[in-house]
Amino acid sequence: MQTIRRSYNHTLYASYLGYITQAIVNTFVPLLFLTFQSTYQISLERITSLVTVNFGIQLVVDLLSTKWVDKIGYRISIVAAHICAAGGLAGLGIFPDLFPDPYWGLLLAVGLYAVGGGLIEVLVSPIVEACPTEKKSAAMSLLHSFYCWGCVLVILTSTLFFSIFGIANWRVLSLVWAALPFFNAFYYSQVPIATLHEAEEAMPARKLFSSGVFWAFALLMVCAGASEQAMSQWASAFAESGLQISKSVGDLAGPCMFSILMGVTRVFYAKFSERINLAAFMMGSGILCIVSYLLASLSPHPLLSLVGCGLCGLSVGILWPGAFSLACAASPKGGTAMFALLALAGDLGCSAGPSLVGFVSDAAQGNLKAGLLAAIGFPILLLLGLLACKKIVRNK
């Protein structure tokens, strides 16, 4: 125990587990959308609201935490985040039975783990950045890739569990997933945690709001989050209902392949970043994202639609971290406030993208292809945003 309390390597390990927890929070429930629909007779529109609530609460937490996390302290906040995540995941299998309308139980569980997920997103990166370790950029790249690998872990493990024990036992699996953040809450309570100190010359938030550069990058973050999550959140349901293939095959070929290719892109850029023009790489990724949405939504062949889902993961991998990197280069004095507000913009996109897909699909009598086709607007806006950022930065 004494070694854990002195070694910042354990802080890194806890942070990697924190991003896996974030992956569980965002990935597990979408695997059960159709199960919720059949078990609780919940409409597609109400299921869509679960996604909206998840990312909407994370967005609010992003905004509020910039004011009170420093006062409470990193350790208490990150431990509380994991307890909320564990409680919400466990509650998925418990709360619906406590309400006359099971939907409100699901909503309570989602809201609870969304608070945890939002805090984890705000805290893990600065905790890792503050660690007195060498090769910080490598540590940060590895940290962000753990979200992708966490998604793969959730999908593969869930698929195996459902294949062996049946989808009817999903409540048991929700308790299994809750065990990881519960353990990590204790782990974080023991590891050393340093804090970042805001630089005196950092740009205040009110000055950011008057900056055209900030709003251009905020648009990029909205579109990056929406382009990623519109496909990620609906890939399982799309493969199962829209393409008429089995759940196991759909989960592996849809959201699992999406996450693997998203992780590959992030690892690839981290390894070869010195040789790559980031803005050009993001432009190419945006174009590929448009192609992937067209392929998924318009192809008459299920196999090509699944290829579109996978290509979307490959295309969006660089968008979120790339937008942060470009913003940092364009506004080096943006400080913590800039990153918190950009994360808020990203979460707004994470809520807007899946919500648009769900609402359009519901209006089209449950046709998820129609919803995914509507989401093509986000990568198109992203390309326009990249051009705007390039022009604004050039004219500064």
C-alpha cells in the first residue's frame, strides 16, 4: 500500500481505468437499446432521450466543474465520480423495477452515471498531465486510446456474455461492469495525485467568448463529438434492426469495429505526428467521414453498410483530439478555461448527434438509415469549420 501511495505509475494505471469506465458509461447502454424497447415497451424516441440525458448531464458537469472542482479537490472529486458511475451502472438493473414506469428508473440510472462520466472526463486528463513523469505526450496519447480499447472491451465481453448466458441476463452484466468503477474509486483514494496550477497569463473566459478563433474551434468540437457519437451510439441497433443481422455479429462488426479503427487512428497519429500535417489529416478524415455515412445509410447491401460503420470509426479518431491540438496551437494562452469550454462544446455534439439520428429515425417509422443520413450534416459542417479556422488563424 505504501508503494501505491508513492508511485505515480499507479496514478496512471487508475487513470487508464478511468477512461475504461468512461467507455462503459457511453457504450454499454446502446448495446441494449432494442432490449429496452422490447422488455419495457419504450418508444425509440424515449430511448433516444437516454442518450440526450447522458451527454447533456456530462455537458452541464463540464460547465459547473470548472468552478468547484478546484475547491473540493481532485481526489474527492474523482472518487465521487467513480462512485456515481458504479451506482448508475448497477442501477440499470435495479431502478426500473422500482418505478411504475420503468423508463424513469432507466433515466435515473443514466443520470447518475452521467454525473460520474462527466467528472471523469474533466479530471482524468489534468491528473495525468500533473503527474511528474517523463514523456507526457506519450502518456496522454495512451490515455486517450484507452477510451477506444475500453469500448472494444465492453462490446466483446458483453457479446460473449450474451452468447453464453442470454440477453435476458443483461442486469447481471450491468452489476459486473459496475464493479470496475467501484474498485477504481478505492484505487484513486490511495494513489498520489498532483494538481495543475493555472498560469497567471492565461486568457480569461470572457475574452475567449469574444474571440472568433474560440468559436471556430467550438464548432469543430461540436461537429467532432456529433460525428463520432451519432454512429457509435446507434451502430448496434442499426446493425441488428436496420441490417437484419444477429446481435452478436452486429455488435462485433458495428460498434466493435468502429472502436478498434478509432483507436488505431489515434495510435497511428501519436506515433507519426511529427510527419503529418494535422489540419490536412483532419480534412481528409472529414471527407472519409462523409463517405462512411453515405455508405452506411444508402448502401443496399448489409456488408457495405457495416463497412461504412467501421470506416466512420477510422475517420473520427483524430477529430476530437485534433481539434484540441489545433486550438492549443492557435491560442496558447487559452488555459484550462479554454479546454473545459471546448470539452463542453464536444459534449454538446455528443448529445446532438445521436439525438438527431433518433428523432429522424422515429419520424421515419423507425428507419435508422434515414437518421444516419441526416447526421451527414455534422462532418460537412466540420469541413467548413476547418476552413474557417484556417482562414481566421491566417488573418490573426
